[in-house]
Amino acid sequence: MKKSLLFVGALLAMLACNNTPNPEPKDTPQEPTESVSVSEAIQRISDSITLDSTNALLYVNRAKAYFANEQIGQAMVDINKSLKLDPKNIDTYLLLADVYYALGDQDNIASTLNRAAEINSLDARPLVKLAELNLLQQNFNMAFGYVDKALGLSSYNPRAYFIKGMCYMAAKQDTANALKNFQLASEQDASFYDPVEQISRIYSAQQPSYALDYLRKAQQQFPDHATSRYELALYLQSHGFPEEAVQHYDTLLMLRPDNYILLFNIGYVNYVYLENNEVALDYFNRALNANPNYIDAYYNKGRVLEQMGDYSQAVDIYKEVLKIQPDYRLAIDALNRIQREE
């Protein structure tokens, strides 16, 4: 389980170059995690601690395992033990900053990272995380300062280039410099997906002639990464390849059959692009079974029923939409439209 101070994930949607929703993290198909193996790791480290109770590294390793297993309290206990034994271990401070982030304690994140930077001024990792923190807080000048300082220590730092690209996007909407930094991050670490995602979005918005080829290559480069396949499917559905888009959505749906956004997207492609109302209706119903309050699925179900001539049911659906969100303009317009036609 990947838990660290990578809170720029929260900014990815904000800076996206399109308005189509991504699956929410809890609904996005993920690489399978083995909680049992984490528990086994905790037990093995605990056995080692029994034999060597003064080894600070063992405590920080167990804290990492606890944190990965979302056992925050136990992780904090071991972090404190590790710091008592070795108060200058940078890894312990970095982990502590991650724990504070999980707890929403931004003040302690900053003080912890600053302490780590003081202990070892040649370690770029605290500086990159401080850049992330200031990016999140929209202190853009400080974010640029920290990331440039990190890159001053070493020009090889894919995470730093990615954060710098995000700073250009958030602070200045400077896609040219953002793209340059995302490309550097991707070139330095071919396994790093986040810059690839941002490059894909920039191309989709500004250089559509390159976008499809890049998205296909990104999906091939990250075949097991759900978001790469999802981004490709989104592009395909709106650029003349609806059948291929559905194939990619179906692949994702095999991993997470209750993902209401994937179900909705398949319904939407069938309704808008393939004009297959019966299939669309089935998928909108499945999306609503997975999330009964998903208002877009309700509205589009009403549109399908209206198109099929079932005005009575369509009216009922639009009224349900307005119960959830009284100011949903499209549903209001739809009711007025049906009333005029009748």
C-alpha cells in the first residue's frame, strides 16, 4: 500500500486539462495488495526486535509496515522509539512527516521536514517534500525555492522535476515549462506514472494530434496501471473510437465490477456514441445500484427513457434527480421540455 506525502495526487484532478471525472481513489481498480504479507512482515520484524531491541532501524521498518497497514497509532509508537535510539535518522523523520500528513497535521509536517533538512543538508528528500507541502498550501514561491534547492544538490531527481512541473501548472498555468519538467521526470524514471499522466492531459488539451499515440504508448508502458487505461478510454470515447473505449472500460471493470464511474461511462458511450439505448439503460441501472446517489447516472437514465418514448418513467427519474439536487438545471429543462411536448 502506497502511503506517503504524495498529496499532489489531490492536485492532479484540479489541474487536469479536461473536465471528465476520474474514478475516485476508493473506486479505482488498484494493484492488489496483500494485507496478510504486511502482517507477516510486521511479525518478522517484531521477532527481530525481540532479539535486538536497541536497533533503531528495526523500529522504523516496523513503523513503515504499520503505516502501510493503516495502523497509525502503532506506527507512531515505533517512530518515537526509533528517534530515541537514533535522533538523526532521516528516514524516520520522512516517515513521521507522512504520518502527520495522514493525520492532517500540516504544521508538524513542516517542522519535521525542516528538522530532517537541518540534520542532513545534502539529502534532497526533505526539500522535495517541503516543496510538495508548499505547493499544497499554494505558497508557490517557497515551493519553487525548495524544489530548485533540491535540484541544486543533484540534477537527477524525477520527483523534484514532477513537483516543479506541478508548480508551473498551479502557479502560472505555464504548460510549456510544466511539460518540460514532466518530460524530464519521466525520462529519469520510466516507472514513474504521474508525469506521464500530466503529459497525456496537456497533449489531450493542446496537441490532440499527438495525444492518442502518447496515450496508447503510456498504456503500453503501464499496462497494469488503472489510470493509464482509464485516461486512454476517456480520450477514445470522445475522439471517434467508442468501441475501443468500451473494451478498455470492460478490462477495468473486470478488476472492480462495482465501480460506478466505469459502469456510468460504459452506459454513456452506448447512449451517446453507439446509440444503443437498451445497453445504456442497463449500465446506468448498474451504476445506480453501486451508488444510488450518483446524480449523473440518474439524469442520463432519464434521457435514455425519454429517447425511448417512456416519458412517464423519464419524468419520475428527473424528479428523483431534483430530490437529490433541486437546482440540477438539466433535469429542470428536461421536465419543462416534456411538459411542452405533452
